[in-house]
Amino acid sequence: MKTAIELCDEQMNVILIKALMDARDTFNEYLQQYEDGKEWVAVFETDREKDIKELKKHVKACNRLLYWFGGIDG
């Protein structure tokens, strides 16, 4: 059995914004763990510094998309 749901553009934007915010917040939590010196799990790289750099790039990318979709102001 299949069910189809039609969403308007505004509904899709709300869902997308929520997903981007969740991803960004998760990346920021990992960065905070690095900063606090807690145990960490390699997210993108096994090298600590490379992983931090990659996490920061992903946070920046999420912020750009959130700005584009109206999830944050400049």
C-alpha cells in the first residue's frame, strides 16, 4: 500500500529548514565536544584537526543553505 502526500513549497521549506538546523546543531555539538576535550567520534576524518576543519565547513554550508531558504537572517 502506498500513500502519497502533496506538500506546497512553504511546507517543503519548513521541513528542509528543520533538517538543516538539526544537521548544523549536530555538527556544532561535535565541535563543542572537541573543544571540551571529551571523547570524540571521527565524523568525516580520523585525523582530529582535519575532522574539525570538515565539521566547520559543513556548519558553514548548512548556514548558507539556511540563509538561502529563509531559515536564518544574514
